[in-house]
Amino acid sequence: MEEYQQSNENNNLAGPSWRQETLWPVLVTLFILVAVGIVLGVYSSYHQSAMTRQLSAHEADLNATTAQLHSQLQDALAKINDIAVVQSAQATESATTAQSEARATAAQSQARVAASEASIQSARLRQLQSAVNDQMMKLQATQAEIARTRSDLEGNLNATRSELNGSIARTHEELVVLEKRGERNYFEFDAAKSKQFVRAGPMNLTLRKTDTKHANVDLVLLVNDQEINKKGVNLYEPVWIYETRDAQPLQVVINKIEKNRAHGYVSAPKYSRADLSAISGAPAPPTSTRSGPSVAAQ
């Protein structure tokens, strides 16, 4: 009789610990899910342009996380049901095999403990289900916000493309119109496929390859004694060259592609940073801490 009671007490002590270990990963997963939602919100407002490329990946991660959470919830429900079945069977067996008043009383007490624990587990399960529902609602709200952000970004990108296309000259006549605006200086060039550089305003360039079928070329630009390789430049695609000494970037545009020959122009700002500083009376910022001005292409 004493061994039987001791065995029951050991089972009662081991049960809650085992169930806490089972529920702990689910709670950790919920915490991680909340952190991921917050990070996604901050990240989407901080890098809008990067978010455009990563929205689909984030949505897939959110869906995978939701599916994983549902799977873990189902596993927890199954384990709790198994525990309830085992405890119910043990209580029934103890009641039917009891031969004395003491054993009957112990069995009844054990049944009451099991019922109480089952009630506690049921309450915890309801709380967990409520938390999961809240997280799913937050995920849905986040997905809706991501969709709105994507729509806004696509609208901004389309507007930017329209603005850039409006400042690109496709013919010599359109280039004359742009030059009459007086905003920038324009230098036309006609380059044949060669390793020799041709002068085009503030830079030198050479044509290395033409693809009339796909309407693109390979260029090598020489700016401030630095070579910049640009491969697969499409027709009418602006190539921006950033210099620290200029207030605005240089622009290279190819508006005509023939076999082993290309025609285009270089657009340069009318005033450098030094000129603008001299006009405003403010000192010009330093161009670079290295031996020569930095150059970047986009």
C-alpha cells in the first residue's frame, strides 16, 4: 500500500514538470513571433526601397511561422489529451481495484487532483489559444500594412521612372530642348567599337560591345583617371556617375545603337560644389580624404 501511494505521489510530481517543459517552447515561439513582427514594422519604415525587394520573402516567412505555430499548438493539444486519458484510466483503475476505505479515499483524492490539474490545463490552453488568436490578428494587420506599403512604394517608383524618362533625350532634337532649359550641360558623342577612348564633356569613354538584338552595349568610362565598367547598358537607360566635387551626378545615355557603333550624350551639372559655395559665400566641403576624388557609378 505504501509503495502504491509513493508511486502515485511521484507521478503527480513529475506530471506538471513535464507539462511545463512541453508548453515552454510554445511560449518562447510566441515571444519570438512578437519580436519578429516588431522588427518587420521598424524595418519596413526604415528601408522602403529594400522592402520592395524583400516583401515577398517576409510574407513567406510570416506564413511559415503561422503554420509552424499551428502545428505546435496541435501537438500540445494532442499531448494534453493523452495525459488526460492516462490520468482518467489510472483513476478508474484505482477506484475499481480499491479494497479498503483508505485506498478508496486516496483514489478519490487522486481523481480530484487530476480533475483540478485538467481544469488548470484547460484554462492555460484557453489562454494560449487566445494569445495565438491575438498574434494571428497582429500578423494579418502586419500583412495588410505590408501590402499598403508595397502599393505606395510601387506608386513612388512608377512616378520616379516617369520623371527620369521625361529628362532623357531620345533624339538630337530632344537633346536641344533639354539644353535650352539651362539646367545642365550636354555633350553628344558617337563612339565606334574600339579600345580607344573618346572625349565626351568631363569624361572619356570607349565602346567595347554592342547588341542590336537586345538593344544594349558595354561601356568603359574614364572619370578622374578611374575606369568604370558598365555592361549591358540598355537603350535610353541613364547611367549615373557620382563625384564628390560636383553637386549633382554626371549622366550617360545611349539613344542609338548600331552594329559596332553607338550614339549618345553626357549630361553634366552646370556648377560644381565649389561654384555653388562661391555663389552662396559658404566654404566648399572637402572633396575627399584620399589622393583623388571618389567616383561611383549607378
